[in-house]
Amino acid sequence: MLHTIQEIVKNCEALLISAGAGMGVDSGLPDFRGNEGFWRAYPPLAKLGISFSQMANPEWFAKDPSLAWAFYGHRLELYRNTTPHKGFHIIRNLAKSKNDNYFIFTSNVDGQFQKAGFDEERIYEIHGSIHYLQCLHNCTDEIWPNKEDVEVDMKRFRAVRYPHCKYCGQVARPNILMFNDWGWNPKRATKQEQRYNKWLKANRNKKIAIIEIGAGTAIPTVRLEGERLAAKLPKATLIRINPREPQMDENLGYALAMGGLEGIEAITKNSL
């Protein structure tokens, strides 16, 4: 089976890289899988009994912005200081070998693909990005780069200094789609989606390798997109890389029960 996958990757004309939280694990990033994993990363929230889905909620920016920005400020610093693992660069070289005919579809908000050298114009971040800000109260539809240093007292798990809207002066929030989020500004993501759909239209009759990495079933958006395209596009094949949840319809493609970096190295062995 691996040889067949390698041949598909080697002979494809276009690449769609779809990635979930598991893509960053080999870079040392937490994937927040279940409360135990989340609480290991954030002991103060374990003491409060706050789960990831409860913490990743915009209501905290309104009722307790210091706590909200302690969580997102810590993640911002973590992502800024993280070096993308070798797998990102293998994929980047693979994309170059396809005349840069690729697109990235990701639920990750960490900006690691941009940091690894992928073209900003070829990335669709379906849940937004922590590296951009918006007004909590949407006094403007503008979204601006997050260049601020969020100072977090980790002992108390409180943000001492956090971003404010540059237009109205109220609290700013990350331009991330959270749980129960009716205030997310989708302007930036909508532009990315338009470019993504244009790319799909241009490549619909080409041999597309959909390489899905580390996308789980808890929030299955990334998985469902790959399955949708593999079923719809005549020459698209889904290659799912997932160490714990590799299951899929075998009519859509192939699955490898491997971690992100291990899987990327395995499927590109004869392509570079």
C-alpha cells in the first residue's frame, strides 16, 4: 500500500495539504486532545475545572479579559517561538516540484505554514489566526496583524497587559473562530476561501493528492473536506495520516496510522 501512495504523490499534478492539530505535534505543540491533554498544558485551568471548549469561548474576553488573554497570550508566545518541524519543509519541497501548484487547508490557528515559507495567498485558515486581531465589539470590520507582546503572569495565570482595539480602545480579541462564537469577523478567512475555491476550480480535472495530516474526529471539518473532494473530483485521492484515527472509506483513498512527520517522510520517499 505504501508503494501505491508514494506513486500517487510522485505522479500527482497538484497538492492539497489539509492539516489539523496533529500537524504541530512533532514541533512540540500540544494538540489539546481531551481534557487530560489540555490540563497538562494548562494546570491553572485544571484547578478551575475549565475545559478547552469552555476556555476557547469569546465570552471570556467580555467577562474576564485578563484570563482570556492569559490563555491566548501564552499560546501566541508559544507559536511565535516554535520552529516548524522537518515535515513542513519536506512538503514545501514537494510543492516546489509540482511547480508550486498547491493549497493549504487547515484548522490550525498557529501560523506555522507561513513560518515554514508557504505562500500566504495559498493558505486557507478555516478557523482564523492567532496572529491577527479584531475588535471584541466589532466597532469596525477591520482585522489587523497582532504585533503586540502579551505579558502573562503564569503563576496567577493572568494577563498583565493585553491588546485593545486601535479604533475604539475596548478589548481586542484574536481573529479566531471559537466555540459559540457569533462575533467572529470572517472577512480575512472569506478572502482565503475565495482563493481556495478558485484554485480547486482550476485543478478539478487534474490528478490531486490530498494529503491530510493530523486531523481528528472531534471537530471533523478538515477530514470532511478531504472526503468531500475525494468523492467529488474525478482524479483526486485522499491520503490520511493519523496515528490514532486513521479510519476512512477505502474508496476515497488510503490511510496511514502514523504521526505527521513519520507519515510525510514515508509518502515522499520516492518523490524528492
